[in-house]
Amino acid sequence: MSALSDKARRIEAILDELHPAPPIPLDHVDPFTLLVAVALSAQTTDKKVNQVTPALFARAPTPQAMRELSVEEIHALIRQVNFAGTKAKALRRMAEILCDEHGGEVPASFEALVALPGVGNKTASVVMGQAFGEETFPVDTHILRLAHRWGLSKGRTPDEVSADLKRVFAHSSWNKLHLQIIYFGRSHCPALRHDLTKCPICSWAASKARIAAESRGLTKPKAAARKKPPRATPS
């Protein structure tokens, strides 16, 4: 067994102890409401999305109901999220396509999901994993940051990091690990002012060079550049 595999097993054991049954952080009741919530979460916190979606889902809990709303009505309901105008247009068009091409249901197909407006690889992966039980490994900013800190990936994009993580962790654990790493990032491993030497995982998983670089603030500019894209993009 390689040193990288040993590290992955130890990380997984710690995450199982700290976050044994992580819930999905976005409130939803079915594949459609999950799809909408994840699409809204691009460049917006889960907390803010959960504040916005009750009113939205009260008006439009299904694709059929969503398509009956105008873009302006949808925008008024989601105006507190970032890029609300772009997302309102995407949700309205998404609802039309689901009704016209998929019988009013969310398709259990990655290819069909990414073809929907406002849906990128991350959103499609989350829906396939959490709504349809397919093992996926979506990568958000928390996972991107921690994969780098822990020396599990040098990938520059979420897709590259996801591929690296899929190679070191067992296929059957991907959905659970995706959520565990997110919760660990929030509770133990923040982006800023983080002492890696006192972290339950970074303290032994991060290289000495990484610990030294973060202590001098040398990794922050690149991380910030990745987190703040200039325009809204499908997530």
C-alpha cells in the first residue's frame, strides 16, 4: 500500500469520527428542489440559499409550477443570492426543458443534467450522487482547499481535483466523503487564519513546505483568485 493510500485511509478514519453521518447542507425534498438549490448555491453560501428557497418552493415546488412564473417573479424570490438575474433566467428555462423534454422530471443522467441551463459539472454531480445514489465526488472551494493542503491533489481545477480524489479514495465512499470534507472545512479547516499545526488533519497530512507557506500567507492570493470568478458560471 502506498503512502498516499495510507494517508487517505487515515483521513477517512478521522472524518468518520468527526462527521459520521453528514447531512446534505441544502434544504430540499426531492430531486427537483435539490437541483434548484444546488444551482442557486453557485457563488452563494448554503445558508443564504436555505433562507431563500422556502418562499421559492412554496410558489414553485415542481418544474410545472416553476415554468408558470415569469423571470421577474423568480428573480424577486431569489434576489438575495448572488447573480440572481442570471439564475432566475436559468431556472425559468430549466423548468421549460424539464417539462418539454423530460416529462416534468429531473433526469437521472449526468449528460442530460449538464445540458440544462445553469447546471455545470458540480451541480450535476451533486444531484446524481445525492438524489440518485450514484457515487460522485463534486469539488467545491472547501474540498479544493483541503485536497491541496493535505497533499492529495495538485489539480488547478475542480475536475482535476475530483479525478485525483477518486483515485485515492474507495468508490463506495465518495458521496459521504464529499460531504464530510465540506463539514470538516467549515468546522476545523478555514481558508484564512488557520494554524495548520493544530488542525486534526493538516498537522500531519500537510507538508512542511505547505505549513510554512501558509504561515507566511504565501498561498492566499491564488486561492482567492480561484474563489472569485468574474462572472456567474454554471456550478
